[in-house]
Amino acid sequence: MRITRRLEFDAGHRIPDHASQCRHLHGHRYAIEITLSGDIIDAAGEAVNGMVMDFGDIKLIARTHVIDRWDHAFLVYRGDSAVVDFLATMPAHKTVVLDTVPTAENLASEAFRILDSCYRDLYGNHLRLERVRLYETPNCWADALRPGE
Ligand SMILES: Nc1nc2c(c(=O)[nH]1)N=C([C@H](O)[C@H](O)COP(=O)(O)OP(=O)(O)OP(=O)(O)O)CN2
Ligand SMILES: [Zn+2]
């Protein structure tokens, strides 16, 4: 069984080498869809009975490890020194420095990398993260899958 939880957040970014508009500082209303697979838990009387994982718990983990860190932050590539240095001049600015340029593909990969170990098989139902889909705009998205799949 596969289940998916969608969350949204706002963030700024730029793609420094982009040939067109995306090299400028701008922002998006991002959406992230987290897909988990696992067996349906058969545990009468337990809060999770009949679920793969409680959607509320999927959200809580995603918020703790990704969403609350990225929401209303500027996502900047470590090598984009002009922007890294500029943001450092702003006291207490919410900046997330990444090892890759903040494309939809790289953000989806980074979210997958962070979240993979966060969704743990606590009920023996073979729970695992299957996919992180990251929408940069309603029309543009990237899917990060487990390596080799
Ligand atoms: N493969 C990728 N291509 C582009 C990315 C990306 O992350 N991966 N990112 C951008 C820009 O960040 C841009 O903000 C989005 O691109 P754009 O094509 O302009 O999307 P829009 O939704 O704004 O375009 P509409 O035509 O208005 O739908 C560029 N490319
Ligand atoms: Zn963009």
C-alpha cells in the first residue's frame, strides 16, 4: 500500500547559472508530496489500526526535519558566494545553505535524503519512504526516488 501526504511552504531561491529568469532572486509557493509504502497495520484498539502511518505523524516528521527549516527561508547554493555573503549581512536572516543549486530536482533529492531515516518502521509493517515529489510551481515538479529505483 502507498500513501501520500502533501504539504506546502514558501521559500526564495535562485539558480545562479540559469540562462533566463531563474538566475534572479525570486520565490515560490513550493509543495512537497511524501509517499510512503508499507502494509496496513492490523492492530485492533491501536490508534494506527487500519493505517500505513497516521497522516498527522507524516506531517509532523516532515515539518520537523524539512518544512519548518525551509519555510520562509532563502535556499542558497553554498557556491553562490554573492548571495551567501549578502544574506550573511542581514541579522538573523533565515538562510538555508545547500551543497547543490536549489533546483526542484536537488531540493527533492535533499528532502528525500533528510527524510529517509526519519520515517521508521515502528510497527513492523515494512514502512519506508518511496518518493518525494517537489513542486516548484503548479506546472513543474521533480520526483526523488530511492537510489536504483
Ligand atoms: N529542470 C528544471 N528546470 C527549471 C528549474 C528547475 O528547478 N528544474 N527551475 C526554474 C526556475 O526556478 C523557475 O522559477 C521555474 O521555471 P518556469 O519554467 O519559469 O516555471 P513557471 O511556472 O514560472 O512557468 P509558467 O510558464 O508560467 O508555467 C527554471 N527551470
Ligand atoms: Zn524558481
